[in-house]
Amino acid sequence: MGAINLAEWQKLPVSLAELCINTTLRCGQSFRWRKDDAGVWSIALHSRILSLHQDPDYLYYRSIRPSTLQAPPTPPASQPPSIPDDADDDTHQLLQHYFNLSPNLTELYRQWSSADANFAKKAPKFTGVRILKQDAWEALVGFICSSNNNIARISQMVHKLCIHYGPLLGYLNGEPYHDFPVPLALAKDGVEAHLRALGFGYRARYIHQTAMIVAAKPEGWLDSLRNPESPILGQKATSAGEWKAEGRDGYRAAHEELLTLQGVGPKVADCVCLMGLGWGEAVPVDTHVWQIAQRDYKFGKGKHASLTKATYDAVASKFRGLWGKEAGWAHSVLFTADLRAFSERLVGKVEEVKDEVEVKVEEESGDTIVEDVERSVKVLDKRVKREREDGEQQLLEVEEKKTVKRRRRLR
């Protein structure tokens, strides 16, 4: 773990096949995690600053409460932390919940692979992708920001929301960490204009109006739309009802409720259902997923020649039929495989080619034979390429080829 002091960290046994944070935290689910030069991921979450690091066998974590954080002499104005800092340390339980660690992911991958040859082909390169159990309100706002946007820019927007409207928890390595703003903070007068000035564009109105709608609802309204089999932290799971091809009744009801909010169409509603409300059968269909459906599942002809509502529903139904109750999770693995950020993750991909010339000299009857030897060094990765994890090594393939033989007389 390099220069990281292990004595300051606790650890949770989990393999990279069951959870890879370098993939899960970069694949467009949550937009607030920050990674430093030492490979440590940090976030303000549940009124603490949580830091993570991983090796092939353990997830290392450190949780810092506001009272133990050292702030600069003149921190920027912000709301105070919303929860007292003397609560018992429940970080282990939080991690188990947040990363959805109960299901055996290796077994889920096996099931999805046996049902779908395309998944079986691509999934081995993208192990450890888990669907997060994140706060429904944060997921809702994050995916409103995702409209016609990329992950980097969405992350910038969400960071601005936290800096300007979220509770300041403290500073870590000189950087401020703010928890996510509550609906009421984004429902105030002037928020829309301010967000437009910050570069949110038309999304500013959607965020402000949706915040006003949610703030006016009874407390806990969003969480009332959750899958009861995937409750909030600390609550007991109950049955979600009968499985149906179009998804369970609770999922369909949650989806329809979300569509009443500003800036929420079918794709955003499904993203929130899947990654904020725990409905595993929700399958968001955006341009990436539509391209996957065309390329790998023979959509794109006849009545499904364009991405209409009927085609959207047909693609989602196709994937639910293949993968079952966790179709959205399986779909997210293929979505990750299609992201440009992970395009280098190919077995046997040439990472670097260097050409060198060596000169070999032999004397023969007063002449010198000069042979130019071209030496190609190919750096190959025979394992799944992530950002290099501990325990993963490169393999060098060296090929020498004599290309020129010249004879000249010594003087």
C-alpha cells in the first residue's frame, strides 16, 4: 500500500472479484468520490469523511468524524454538520450496506454468464462491479445532472452543489469535504439563478423545481419508494412481492412517481430506481445501452429501428428476461465495459511498443560485419487490466529480428 500507514486503517476481507472500487466508483453510479495520488478514495458520507484503499485481499477503510478533523483558520461559510459527531462508529455496517456486499457476486456473474453468451464473453474483464446502495435523493439529483452529459462533468456539477449548499464536515489533506445538500437547501429562492451562473444550464431549473417538490412532500417520501428487500441502513428487509416480466409492482409504481418530477424521464427514473431505490430489475437505456442492444442483441431493425418508448421497454424486457431480478446489475457490467474510460481493459492488449537497434560487430578477414537488430518490446497484460492493482504484473514479450547485414572493410 505504498506510503499509507496501515496502523491508521481498519480492514474488511473482500476479494477483487467481489468488489473492485477502482471500477465501481468510476462507472457512473456515484459522482462524489475523489481519488488521490496514493490511490485512496475519499468522500463525505453519512456525516463522516470516509477513505478507502484496496489490495487483492482486503478493503481498507478509515472514518473521520467532524470533531476529529482539523479545519483551516478561516474555513468558507457553510452549514454545520447535520448529525452529531458522537455517534457510535458504524462504518463497517455502512460499508457492507453501501457496497451491497451481501450477494455473492461471483455466483451472480456465473448465473448471468450461463444465461447470456455475450455477458460471459465480456464479464471476466470487468469483475467486482457492484450496484451501490446510495441515498435516493443524491442519486436523483446526480442523474438529473447526467442529462446529455459525461461522467467527468457530472462529477464537477455535483461537487459544486456540495461546496455551495452542503454541510461542511471538515478538511482532509487541505481539501474541504461537504456532505450532500438536503432538498430544502436546493429549494430556496435564488438557487436556480446561482446554479445557472455555476454552469448547470437548463439542469438548474430541473434541480431547483424538483427540490421544491420533494421538500414539500412528507418526510421520507423518496425512501417510501424503495424496494423493501433493499431498505435503508438499519431497517429489516421484507418481501417486494411477485416477480413479473415487466418488473414488480413496487418498481413500476416507483418509476411512475419519479416521472412526475422535473427533469426526470424514463432513463433517469430507472437510474434512480436501480442505484438509489434498490430495484434490481430497473434497466436504464441510454445511448450506450442502445448501442449495446444493437451491436450484441440484434435490435435496430424493423419496429425497433430507433430508440422510441416501445424500443426502450423492449430492450429492458429483453435484459430482464435474460438476467432476472438483478437485470439492472448485469446491464451495468456491460455498460461499464462500453465506457471509453475502460476501453483499454483487454486481455493481451499491447500497451507500449518500443523499437531499439543493437549493433553487433564481428571481424571476418579484415572486414566488419555489422548487423542491425530490431528489438520490439511489447508490454502485455495477461490479467484483467484495471488501474494496476497489487498482485497484478505485466508480462514482457520480446521479439528480435535481424533486418540488415552490411560488410565494410576496416581502416
